Amino acid sequence: MTALWVAHVNVTDAEAYGKYAKAAGPAIAAHGGVFLARGGRYQQLEGNDRPRNVVARFPSFEAAIACYNSAEYQAALEFAKGASERDLVIIEETPPAE
């Protein structure tokens, strides 16, 4: 089962967050992650508004968690700390109805 990594972000330091994004991309790709949405147009309908929204698909729930816990991603994440307010969730996808 594939999994989605969904992040809602408010960037408070664009320069530092840019370093995070540059380092996080290769770490995500190394774990089979593919970006489906990355900071495009959106409309907030409910809940807290965070102007940057990112969705990545991973080959499995376990791969998404392994990516987050990897040394490469954790090193990238250091740039985001103090440079953003973030919510991140990993969701296992529902198989298509047959």
C-alpha cells in the first residue's frame, strides 16, 4: 500500500527553509518519494491556514516513515526548525475500489 506524506507549512525564514527544501528533496527521492503537490495554488476551507502545502507519495507507509527517520532527512530538517511552523502527517492510501 502506498502512503502520502502531507505537510502544511508556514515559512518564517525563507532562506533557511530553502536550504531545507534543497536537502529534503534528495532524501525523499532516495526513499521512493515523488512529489504530487509542492506549494501550488490552494484554498483553505477549514482549520488552520498554512500557505505552503506539500504532498508526496511513497511506495509504502514504512518507506515514508523510514524517510522521515533517515539521517539525510533529519539533517535537512535542522534547516526547517526555527524557519517554519509545520504540521506533517503520513497517511496510508486506500486501495482503489474494484
